[in-house]
Amino acid sequence: MKITTLDGTATTWDELTGGKAALVVNVASQCGLTPQYTALEQLQKEYGPRGFTVIGVPCNQFGGQEPGSVEEIRTFCSTTYGVTFPMTEKLEVNGPGKHPLYAELTAHADEEGQAGDVQWNFEKFLLSPRGAVVARFRPTVEPGDPKIRSAIEAQLPR
């Protein structure tokens, strides 16, 4: 699947994930959940060397909370939260303009058995190193939650 990074580089999903387990998160700079960037970056630092990556997907579909330009998003993420994980271009995650990535991701259910549209900013999808969705966590589940950590650890090489 083709995807464009936040800096405008055309790539594929496989190249972006690099064969690593990935936590895909639709992010926004002006949301009450934006402080989750801190814990996402912590996961990146802790698990990145072991075959994992967070992938941030800016989205402006929820309350217009990601209105910024590419440069504004990049500057905000790096200076406010020290984000080092890869980010895609701004995408739509719901509705008729839904990116094909999210068409695949949202087909998978959360722990309560609910599939379908992303509920809000900071919904998280964990992918295996082969790209299969193995878990879905709703926006209010904090990135450092033990159930997210154990799900990540189960995908890492032994």
C-alpha cells in the first residue's frame, strides 16, 4: 500500500514499518489527549531497538484538532514532545475519504468486539511484524497501559 510521510516522501506501508511491529495512532496537536505523545515516544524509545515502531497519523476529522500545516505539525511534535517516530501525511480515517490503510484497520474489532469507525483522536492499532492487526485500543486507553505494553511485547522477536 502506498503512503506519504509527513515530509512528503512517497513510500509504501512495508517500507515505513520496516518489518517491525507497529502501533498506528491517529494523532492531533490540539486535543485533550495530545499529552499521549509523551507515552507514545516512551514506547518508541523503549521498544524501538527491539523491533517496534510507533507510526503517527495526523488527522483533522475530530473537532478540527489538527489544523496545522506539515511544518507546524512537525515543529509541534518535535519541540513539544520530542517525537522521533515516523509520521504520515495528514489522512482521513473515517468517511468517504477514508485512506485505504484505515479501511483495513477499522475492519478489526477492539477488545469489546466493536469494529468500525475510529471514535476520536489517539485510537491505536497494533500490527504484527507481518502487518496483521493484532489489537485495537480506543482513544482513552493510555499508551503506557499494561494491556498495550503486553500486546507489544507479544509481537517482539524473542
